[in-house]
Amino acid sequence: MVISRVSPLRIAGTLLILVLGLGAAWWGWNRLQSPKVPLGPQQTVQTTNPKAGVHTRLENEVEAWKIKKTLVMVREMGTPWIVEYFPWAYSESRAGQYNFNHADLVVDHANRQGLTVIARLGMVPEWARPEGTIANTLPESSYEDFAAYAAAFARHFQGRVRYVIIWNEPNLALEWGYRRPDPAAYVRLLRVTRAAIRQANPDMVVLAGALAPTLGDPTGEYGQNDLAYLRAMYEAGAASTFDALAVHAYGWTFPPDDPPDPQVVNFRRVELLREIMVAYGDAEKPIFITEAGWNDHPRWTRAVRPGQRIRYTLRAYDMALDWPWLRALCMWAFRYPAPEKSFRDYYTFVTPDFQPKPIYLEVQKALRGWD
């Protein structure tokens, strides 16, 4: 056997390289875990319209500086409200183990910019749904699990987030796990979830619905008329299960002033939903429009021209001020972290690389009073 002799100098050099390597790895990991992006001084939103808002999409934005820059641009546009998505599957990938690190990042930067956050909750983790189902599948056996997550969210963000939406567009099969939409089942979800939230944070305002504006399909298998769905919710006892109604109000090709019509999907369809609330004795509850807007794709059949989109958006924000029952109007969508490469890109106000579109600049002029 031959035993080689290694010099102490070589050993020391190897140890130094090892230490430096471990130190660099730790520094990199720590940087990813705790991004060094300061919140900065407390800001306020300068605006002529306290109801104006946008729907941000930061749940898949990884870099903290991009989260901050997005929210700075929202404030600078003059919109004091944001709707943001906080997926259940992201915060509780394992049952009972919560991680709100990314959500904290978004909420803290939003609050520092003077923005009011409306939190949308949804997306079912794999452990809470049947194998092979999509993330919008929430079996009734998991309602208590969802309610526990919503309660944990409400408790964690007490004093930082006051408004929370329970689910999204439950009147569409796509958003209900490719199952037939079921208003009574949704009301049962609302009931158990609101009770859990109330116990965790009595100040949280629970929004129901986020109903998709649609005439539905004849069978009701793929989508149910939002007006009929809301009536069915009330018939199932929904009045005691929520504090405000969230609705979506897309204009498609129609101007915002076009009158409401049960057979037409347009911006003022929200007035028909309001009439249903009044008819069921729920006139004291406000409505939040958590998605709305027009699209200016050059070839999509439901799009308008860019100039029309700007005019319609500005007019819609003005109309919101005339509706005393409307608390906020949040347009879809401020910015995507990456291009969608579809007509959806033509809903945005800002490109993924933070270039403001003409609609951003015109809305900013109007809401900041620069006209």
C-alpha cells in the first residue's frame, strides 16, 4: 500500500475553497429567501377617483423588485385599489403547513404604496382534491380545509388586508373543476368559510361571487347565467354568508353607456345584478367590480380599437363615481409577469418589461388631474 503525503498548505487551500464555496451558496440562498428590496417611505395615492382600481397578477412574479415596481406604477397611475390572487396551493402545499412569504411581499409593498388590497383566494392544492383533477376542483369534503386556509390568511394579514374574495367565477364549469356549476354548493362553501374567517378576524370583509358575466349555455353544464346564478344563491340562503358582492363587468364591443339588457353582456349588466340584490332585501351590501375592461387586440372579434378602449375605460371609471352602491372598479389587468402571447396581452396597461401603454398614460392623466 502506498500512502501519499499531502502538504498542510494544500489542505488549507482546499478548506478555504470549501468554506468560500459554502459561503457563496449560503449567500445566494439567503438572497433568494430574503430579497433586499426596501419597502421605502409610506406613500399615498394621488387620485381624482377613490373608486378606481386594477387587477394585478403578481402571484407568479418571482423577483421582489418587479413586484415593487409594478405597485409603484399602479400608484403613479392614480388607482388606489388592487385585486390580487393568493393561491391556496402556493401557501399550503402540505396540509396544515402555511407559508405566506410571497404573499407578505406583495401585501407589504402594496400597503407601502398606499394601495388597498382585495385578496382573491382559490386554487386547490393536490392533497385537497381527487387525483387527476384540475386545480379548480374543490370537493365538498375539502370545504373545511379551504375554510381553515382562509382563516389562516385572515389571521396572518389582520390589519394589512381587509377584503377577501371567496373563489372566482363559480358560475363557470372551468372555474368549478369542469363540473356543473352549483350555486347551492357554492353557498355552502361561503357559509363555512365566512364563519371561519369571522372567528379569525372579525374585521375582514367577505366578498362572494366574482361572477362571470355570461348568458350561460342551454344545459347549464358549462356556464350558468350570472343573473340566474345569483338568484339561485339567494334562494339557497346566501344573504347571511357574505358582506359584499364581487362581480365581473366586461364591455366586449359595447360602449360603457349602453343600457343593461338581460340578453346582452355589457358593462352595465352589473346594474341588473344590483337589482337582484335589492329584490332580495340586500340593498345595504356594496358591490365590488373585481374584473372589467375592454380589449384592443387587432383581430379578436370581441375587441375594440385602442382609442375606443381608452375612451371606454375613462368613461367607466367616471360612471363608478355615480353608483353609490359600488365600492371599487378594478380593471383587468394591469400587467402580466410574462407575455401571454394571445389576445389576453391586449387587456394590459403595462408591458411585462414595464413599458406604459397609451391607455396607462391617458388614465394617469385623467386620474391624477393632469388634463
